[in-house]
Amino acid sequence: MAYGLPPQRSLPQFLTSPRLGIYEDEHHKLWMVAKLESCSYSPVFNRLGSCLTVYLWQMTRFPQEPIPSSSTNFNCLPRTWRLDSMNTYWGTDSMLWRILDHSQFGDTEQLVLMLM
């Protein structure tokens, strides 16, 4: 996976979902779920078991056409994430989500979280 440059902003403290697939941070910036992946092996924790990884993009402009994963069922994601430490978010689903990446590609800021 290619990572971008470090973002100019710090990690959002809160991400709250006003509707499925969209989150809003404490600065009223919108983040969209760009990709949702599931797997049966967690390379981060070197163990068998299901994992869920979500890619969030905060962009200055949203694309006119929907992203292909927009038909994905986002009900497995929490309504709110709260920054718990410098490497985890605590979801309203009472689960910890590890921060795998926080980077920037041009105008797009990316935040990648994996369910622990």
C-alpha cells in the first residue's frame, strides 16, 4: 500500500455519522467511507480471525459520481468514533479501532482504521 505525505491537520477528535457512509469531524469537515475491506487474517496482529478495515477520505470536493463501494452495507460501522489515544479510536460500537494510516494525497486526507 502506498502512503502519502503526513497531513497538515492533526487527527480528528470525533467523527460522527449524519448518514450512512459519511462522517463529520469537530471542525465540520466531511469524511466519506471510500473503501471497506474485510479479511479472515489480520496481518497487523499476526493472527487468524476476521478483521474490518475502513478507509475514510476527507476531501475539499466530493466526486460527482458515487464511489463504487457506495453500495456497501455500512451498518457494521459505528455512528461515532472518539480518538482514544494517538493510535486508536473508540467507537460507539464499544470496539477499539486501530489507526493504520493518516496521510494526505493532494487535496484528499486519508484515515485508515482497523477493527481490533
